[in-house]
Amino acid sequence: MVVYLDEAFLLNFLADALALYVTARVSGLAVRRGRLLGAAAIGGTYGALCALPALGALGGTLPALLAAAGLVYLAYGRQGTFLRQLLLFFLLSCTMCGAVVGAGQALRSGGAAFLQSLDWRVFFLAGGGCFLMLSVTFRGGARHATAGRLCRALVERNGRRASLTALLDTGHTLTDGLTGAPVLTVYCAALDALWTPGEREILSRLEREGPAACLSRLGAGFRLLPYRAVGVSGGLLLCFTADRVTIDGRELGSITVALSPTAVSGGGANALWGGEREARHAA
């Protein structure tokens, strides 16, 4: 049997890149192109090695799960809930693999003959199982999306941009004590594209060391924002003033962005916004 390693690499690279990208979008994670493409390249190499007859054991269930876990961690690090990301990536990968194999069989044997050869019990069982897992694991994100509460947001700072998925939450009433204006609260890791290497290294310790300790090592432009929440009589969030924020293409101008050390939502969003959605167009 002839194995074309370049084709095997390219097919797996593209499939992994697409699955990782969709995983990020559904989960509300920041897409770090360099890390995502690097993980996809490693996935492509793994897929090419699995195509070699002598290394076929690498394609077993356990090695495949370990490889998927490694790719998800390489692409996203500690963003969000790792197990949810892994499950979604694995389901997407299986779906694309099945679609490719099915398309190939249909082209070789003819569409009608292929459909007649299908065991529809297996088809519906697999489809129902995937639907159940996705419904249970991502029901929060789906509920917010169908209610029109998830939207795209863009934060700009010092010439850098970060794309986010924001949850419009009327119960999120955090405001800036200095201006009285609403505050956009964002999971810190989702703004990775905005930071300098030094800031990124300091902010990676935000959850472990706390906002005050991080502020003491950061440069100008950061400050502490007091807040109250259920079960928290008085807390502090690290914050900065963004040069520009847009939500669903509507400009909010230069507003305060608070950095949460942990995920802000279990429903696929990495930012919370409770202020007015109306645009404030620059003069």
C-alpha cells in the first residue's frame, strides 16, 4: 500500500486547525493564531505517522485521546474548562473524519449504493449520542445564543486588538467608581493578544497572586477597581482603560475593562457586558 505522507499531513493539519478554531468560537475562547497553527501542525504530523503501517497502533483510542488532549492544551493553555474544550474538539474531529470517509465511500461506490449499505441503527445511535453530549455540555452557550445574548466584541489597546464573545447580562451592573460608566468584564486570558511579553508573564499569575500583587509589577495604565458581588462584601479587580471597544459593530468608545482571573461564564462567553448597547460614534 502506498502512503503519501504529505497528503496525510495536509489533510490532518487542515482538519485539526478547523476543529480547534470552531472549538474556540463555540467555547468563547481567544483565538491565538500562532498557537493554534502550531498545534494543528503537530496534529498533522501525528496523523501522518498514524498512516504508516508500522505505526498504526498510534491511531488507537487511548493514543488518539492523549493526542487530542495535547493539541487542545497547546492551542488554548489554561483558558476556560479544559474538559469541555477537549470533548468538543474530539466530537468535531470525529464528525469531520466521518464526513470525509463517507464522502470518499460515496464517490467510489455511487451515492445510492453507499446509502443502501449504511447501517442506519448505528447512524442514529451515534448521532443521538453526540447530540446528547453536546446538549448537556454546551446547553448554557446554546441557550444564550438562541436568546440573542451572545455577541462579538472587539477590544483595542496600544494598537493591538483582541476579539471576544460577550454575554449581554442585564444583571451585570459593575460600574467604574471614577466615571460612573458601565465596565466590560473580561476573562484575562482572552485578552492575551493585547499584552506585551512582560505584561503577559505578570498577568498569567493573576489568579494565583491576586490583583494587588500584579499591579505592583505592571506599568502605567492599570489600576484596581472595587466591586461587590453575592458572597463578596468588597473585592478588587485589576482594570485598564481600553482605547476602543465595539460590541456587534457598535462603538462604545474608550471604556474601562476589568480583568477577571477566572472564566466569567460557563456558556461560551469570555466577557460580560451590562451597559447600554447603543453605539457612541466618534466625532
